[in-house]
Amino acid sequence: MADKTPKTAKDSLQRFLFEHAPVRGEIVQLEATWKAVLERRDYPSPLRELLGEMMSAAALLSATLKFSGRLVMQMQGDGPVTLAVVECSHDLIMRATASWEGELKAGTLRQLLGNGRFAITIEPEKGQTYQGIVELEGHGVAEALERYMARSEQLETRLWLAADKGFSAGMLLQRLPEGHGTDGDAWERAVHLASTLTRKELLALPARKIIHRLFHEEDLRLFEPQPVYFFCPCSRERVAAALRLVGREELTQLLEERGLIEVDCEFCNRNYAFDRGDLAQVFATENPAAATRH
Ligand SMILES: [Zn+2]
């Protein structure tokens, strides 16, 4: 296999396929996208690790789906981590946020979230929303998702995820249905080779180097890397639509108490302020079809 691109290409997703075996893979590495999430809130390190692993996992899973829309990976709980949410669109535009209470110690998903819920929602631009519930079992995000994929998609999937202050990265291997080649041992061999990858290598080596280091004896097809970006689509219009749902009466009262109604976007920290005149306008242009999210 040729390895002609020693140049680091961070913030991209690299797909690959075994030519003669039913195995496909992806590597995602995030730098600027991940920093855009981290610079908005000072996350304690166990939560930073959890959210970073969710970021890469969401990009990897979203790239395995043939859809137009967005994938939302969300954990909620009554433990020290109260919320962790990552959104990834089909064209790999991402945003993420999390909240917590008190001191955080490293632990399993259950220890971090307590009585929690881990849901994956697929919201296609057209058609029905689908939601799957991931059991909060195993040590971390990768293990919980592997079990979920085996149950729900009936596809054997292995994930390696890592995150630190500078990078979030992940690798996925998936066993395709039969008919994609005749090399029967390829799956076991691929998983065995992939398991030799260290956390440090996953975070630091360029994706093509990782692929070369692991699978240089295999016949692989590499696809063009796809860029990944951070972008928050919040807007004043969407906040206004959310305010309409709260109702004029409640907002008028709030305005009297505070003089200004302020809404901060939980994903990008952008601040939206509405005074008396703004509020009158919000309700003057009432539109029941407006979006409910901001
Ligand atoms: Zn925003």
C-alpha cells in the first residue's frame, strides 16, 4: 500500500475498505473542531475525555450511515455528569456541550452518569426520526456502542476512542455482510492488528500513517479524507421561536423583573438579548411553523 501523504491532515475522516474481505474502516481525528468545543467551557478531565470520545464516535457512526440530516448522541443522568450531547451532520459539521455538578472522578459510564440514559437519535432531513437507546454498560463509550451496534444493527463493530486536551480521535472497524470477498480470517486479523494501536498513536499519528502501520500487508482501498468542522447553527430567529413557545405572559413578567431577557446558546455561548421592543416584535411575527430548537 502506498503511503504518499506524510502531511498531517487533522479534522478529517478517512475511510478505507479491505479489497478482498468484508471489512471496512474509518479513522477520525479532530483538532480545531475539538478545541472549539473546549474553549467554551472548562471541563474537568473525566468529562473532557467522555465528551471527546463521544465526538469522535458520533463522527464515525454518522459516516457509516447513508442519510441526509443529523445524528445526535446524548447522555443524561443524575450522577456528577448531568448532560453530554454531541451533534454531527451527514457532512460532518459538529457541535457539542456538556454540564456537570460538583467534583468529577474518572470512572465507568454508570459512575459518571448515575441513573442515566444514553440515546442516539437520527434526524433525517426528510422522513422519520429514529432513536436507539444504548445500555450504560461496560467501561466507556466504545464498549457501550460496540454492544449497541451488535444488538441493533447486527453488525460487528469495533471502536477505539481517545481524547485529551489537544485532540479527539477514533477508529472504527466494521464487518460487512458476507459477499464482500472470500478472505474469511480477515475480520479477526484486522481486529487483532487494530488492537495493537496505542492511544498515543491514535491521537498523534496522521490517519494514513496509522493505516500503514496497522494494515500495510493488507490490500486496502483508501478514500478521499472528508473534512470535519465545528459550526453552531443557532440564530436569533431560532431563539425567538423558542421564546414564542414559552409564551407572552411569562416573558412579560420576566422582563418586568429583569429588564432584559437573555438566552445563552449552550453549544457556542452566543448571547441573545431581548428588550421590551424586541419581545413585542417576537410576538408580532408569530409563526407556529418555526423551529423549536435554538
Ligand atoms: Zn450556538
